[in-house]
Amino acid sequence: MILGLDIGRQYIKTVVLEKHRSGGYKLINAAERLIPEQHKAFDPEDVSRPLVVMAIKEILKQQKINPKRARNLVSNINGTNVSVRQLMTMDMPTEELQSALTFEARKHIPMDGTDAVIDFQIFGQNPKEVDKIDVGMVACTKRVLNGHLDILKEAGFKPGIVDTDPIALSNSFVFDQEFPEDGVIVLLDVGAVSSSLIVWGQKDSFFTRDIPVGGHHFVKGLSDARKMDYVTAQDELYKEGVAAFSQNDGSQELGLAETQRTIFDNLVEDVRRSLRYYAKTTNQSFFQKIYLTGGGAGTPGIGDYIQGKLNIDVEVFNPFAALEGTDGQEIPNPGQYAVAVGLAIRGGIEA
């Protein structure tokens, strides 16, 4: 049994896989659990560690998973707490590279008074500069890592592999899809309080960025625009999606309200700027398709909205498509499990 545990800001997601000798995976179960209290306005600043631990314990009980017997656990650190980058550097011995990347990590993660923790993978020789290599670097601080490990221990686990959202999303996509021969693909994981953007191609550099817009901001925007409480706005957004901003509130027609533009267009404009930056720094501007994942990917109309604004094909990614055992299982909004599936696949790779 391999357990992918996605500890999000609003939901806990679990995916349990069984690995076959052929290299394929069978889905045993998948589940989600809200961290805050039901029927209460979500406040990202009010999600404490005890609430997270309690939600993890509840979802494990619901899925009949004994954490003390979980031998293949892979969990995640997300958001601005971690940096994932592809770097070009001089070819050097491993010890010197470790030291150089530790110095480099301090430029990319918010230091909190503790040392940086890094891991890296050498991709190979840089195709343009003969004396340099391409390296994938993952970094966070000791305080962030130790805080994550403490949550796992309080939930009853013996901590296993700790991964990051961008790497997990990439593993989930690569297991299911092949990269196009030309151009790059874009993964946009719309989370609760932020969205992860990944750009990658068969012959092109890996790029990722955290965008500070997520489903929580969609709900707050609708709540303000329609003068309704947070929970009602959340229900309305789940049902109507983007179109909820142009519903008649009983006194006036909102149409394409300014609030809508500042929420959904803020996300689109951040994506647009990121793609422009990627094109400028890599000379690659052929973006084949945007794959939506995360809880926000289930917002009705969001794919069409992004596609219309950026003129790039948009599709919601289903991470279960290449797994066995999914017949007869109803999984609402499968895109929200992309990170959890990728974490479990990482566990299968390391097993």
C-alpha cells in the first residue's frame, strides 16, 4: 500500500495505490476532508496545527487506515514555503555543488532564521553551454520541514518521503501523459489560497511559480459582489461558477462586474505574465495546452474563461485516467487529487 497525503490549506486529500510488477498502479481509495469546521467561513489565518492534525486523523479513520502501519507514506510541503527551480551552474564535485546550491536557495525562499534544507537532481549537460550543467533544486527551511514532520508525528505517522506540490503534479502528469514533441505544456493547480503554475516540455526548461490567487478569493469576491455571507457565496460558486458573478441579485444586473475582473482576471494576468517571462528567458513561446488541477479546477466555467482570455486550449486534468481500479468509483472533481496521486506515484518509484 502506498499512501499519498496531500495536506492543503483547506482540505486534506488521501490517495492509496497498489503498485503492480508491471509498473502500473491500482487505485484502492481516494478521499478528501475539510480542515475547518463545516458550514463556517474559511479563514486561512485561522487554520491551526491542531485542526490540521484532527482532520488527518478523521480522514484516516474514515478510510480505515492505521497510520502506524503505513510504511510507504509520501506527503507534501506547498506554497511559498518551498522553492523548486531548474538552475544552470558550473560542472563541479557534488560537495561543492551542495554548498553552491545552499547559497542559491537563500535567494529564493523566505529565510526564518533557520538553515536551508535542499535536495537536487542533476539533469545533465546544458545543451547550449558545454561547461555547465542543468540542475533541479528543491529547498525549504529547517523550521518549515520540522513543522511538517511534527504534524505527521502528531497524526500517528512515522514520516516518510516529503515532496513538493510542483514535483508531485509533474509526476502525476508524466505518468498519465506524454510531452508533445514541440512546445511546452502548462499545469495550473488552483488551490484554496494560491495556485501553482508549472511550465515544462520535452526539450525545454522546467519552470514553476506560486500565484497568490485561489478559490478562497473567488468566494470572497462573490460574497462582496452579491452582498451575501461567505458560506452562501461558496455554495453559489460551486453551483454556478464564473457565471455567478453575472446573476441578478434582485436589485441590479451585475454583468461583468469590476469584482469579477479583479478576481478571475488577476489569476489570468498572473498566468499571462509568467508565460511571457518563460518565453523571454527560454525563447519558447509555443504553449500547447493548459491543464487545470486543484480544487478550483472544478469551478464551473473557469476553463472556458481562461481559454478565452489567453487563447490557449484548456482542459481539466484527470489524474486517475491511467490508473486501474477506477471503474464504478465516483470521484467528484478528480482534478483536486492530482497532487495526492503524484505523491503516491513518487512512493511507488522509491519503493
